[in-house]
Amino acid sequence: MQLTQFTDYSCRVLIYLARLPEPGSATISEIAAYYKISRNHLIKVVNNLASHGFVETTRGKGGGLRLARASHMIGVGEIVRLTETNMNLVECFDLKSNQCCIIRGCGLKSALHEARRAFMAVLDQFTLADVAANARPYTPPPHELSESDS
């Protein structure tokens, strides 16, 4: 199983923000430069995180992105559930598009359902604070936010 790039970038943004000194804020450009990823991708990621209450955005000078909740109140499983459009490990998990001819007698489906439940149960044991604490240390550069950066 591989998580989407969207989920990966969502986690990276949240980890970056969680590691900022209080009261921390950052710009999309700053985060994109730090991780060496596309600013355009991060705009979509940040918009999604903001619309679901994970980050707050402030426009203008002195603005930026910050966590909307304390990092210990954000679960890793919660982030993955938000950002993964489906967790269908195999074709038969999606009954609408399933074309598998052995679905009725296949034991693999139940084993994979259990594996997915276990995977999410492990992620549910961790918070953003937990995973941010293990991230590579960095010192965010000072910044000035432009109108288009939040």
C-alpha cells in the first residue's frame, strides 16, 4: 500500500507547522522551498487542510499558515482519512467497479480488510505532535508574506 502524494504533502505541511516555535506561522513558499516540492501542489494541499480545520491562513503582511489546533489534538489517522480518497487495496473493495470473478469465494478480501483496519488502528495511536517530534530539526527562515502566499 502506498499513500498518495497529496497525503504525503499534507503530512509534511502539518509537521512543518507543528515544529515552528510558538506562535509559529509559515508561508506556502517557505514550506515548498524547505521540502523542495511544487508550490502549486501545496496551495491545493493547504486549501484542503484549511477547509477541514487543520490550518488557519492569514493574508497580508505578518500573515501565513499556522495550525488551527494543537498538534497533540491532531491524529495521524485523521489526516490520512481526510486526504486519501479511498483506501481500496484491491478492486473488490469498490463494489461499483468490481470486476473480480472470484469475489464470492475469495478469502483474500477479508484478510485485506483486516490489514487495512490494523493499519489505520496503528496510525490512530499517533498524533501530529508524536511524528513532528521525530522530524529532522530545522530553523525556519524569517519571512514576509505576500498577498498570494496564504
